[in-house]
Amino acid sequence: MQDIVVDPGAHNRAAWDKYVQEGNEWSRPVSAEDVERARMGDWSIVLIGREPVDRSWLPTDLTGKDVLCLASGGGQQGPILAAAGARVTVFDNSPRQLGQDQMVAARDGLELRTVLGDMRDLDAFGDAAFELVFHPVSNLFVPDLAPVWRECFRVLRPGGTLLVGFLNPDVYLFDHEALDERGELVVVHKLPYSDVTQYSAEERATKFGADAPLEYSHTLTDQIGGQLAAGFVLTGFAEAPDQSNASAQYMSNYFATLAVKPG
């Protein structure tokens, strides 16, 4: 069923640009009040689900820290980290997602850099450019993860940390229509799953809409083992449900890892 030609980067760029126009949850920027509180030291950001990330996973003092918000546009995490004192670069595949960060920075007088690109290619940055990479749930939008982990390892300084959020691959087992419309868990897909291999373009348009992002499940070997293979040492793990999903009463929908580049 695989399409003859499919460019997930180009397709998902257009899809997320449209999401911004439609007011997607992950494209709604933080308020000026949130930014002001962050300046005063009262802040939180989301890595998985809707609960704040464990603050022990982040530096106690962000002042002057070089932080890369990877595939993290939308005007949410980047502006908060910048208001807390970090030197923030937001990297994303969607110009409109980056536009949300630019809007908040202009509105609230934040110093924040935005860079457009594919998370698998961080050639815009030199080696050891950052002390922290914050990578919320987004790698489901690329088919291969090894380049992501290699690039994260390269751009981090020794002793730097990588925070990653990702989907539990088991969520892709289920028929999405039965899950979303009737709350039924009907197993229909083999893993690993991808929209591209599972459905034709016509079928995807019928099921998800022609403009929906392309999604790819990834094995835990690719997610966790991939970070280890790139050279990271894992020092933290967390999980969370997605309360908007009927499967949440049975399983954790999200996983998160904290990893360190050895010094």
C-alpha cells in the first residue's frame, strides 16, 4: 500500500501549518501572565501528557543555559524557558509553529531564536552547542529515529541532558475510529505501524483527512535503545496517560526519558 512518493517532512510541515490556523491544542501559545510568572521563577512545562515535567529533570537555575527546544514550536515550552533565563533556540519543521514562538517573544520582550528544519538534521548547529535538549512528543512524525539521536548527541555538550517524550507504541494497535467514536479497543494493526504503509493516500484521506500529519510508531528498541546506541546514558523514566483517549483507563499512552551525554 505504500505510496510511490511520499515526503513526510514536506507533508507534515503543511499539516502543522494548518493545525496552527485551526488552533490545535499544541499550537496555542502561552499567555503574557505565564511568561511574567516564569520571569519570577514560577513556571512549568509539559513533556508528556498534560502534567508538568518533573523539575528535578531540569537545571535548578536556567540562567544563561543554552537550550534547544527540538521539534517544539507552538509558543509553549520555548518562551517559558527563555523567561526563566535560558538562551533558547526553538527548532521546528513548521513555519507557523515557529511563528507562535516569535509572536510570544515579540509580545513579551523575550530573547528567543527560531530555526526551521527537520529534527533528523541539525546541521544548523555546531558540535556541543547546547547544555539541554528538550524534545516533547513529536518524533512520531518522522519514519526513522537513529538520525535524531545521533544529532542530539552531537549538539549536546559533555554532561548535557536530553529530555524526550514519545508515544507508547501500543496505542497504534487499535482502530482509531472505534477508539475515538465508540471508546472501543479493537486491535487491527501490526507494529511497527505507519500511516504510509498501512493505508493508501485515498484511504488516509477518508480516515484522517487529506491534510492530517503522517504518523509512524517506533519500537522501544528504536526509542530507548536508539538513545543508548547513540551514546546516551538513561537516568530517568516516566509515563503518563492521555485522558482524552479511551485507552488511558488501561494503559499509559506516553513515555518520557531523561538521558545524559557522558562528560
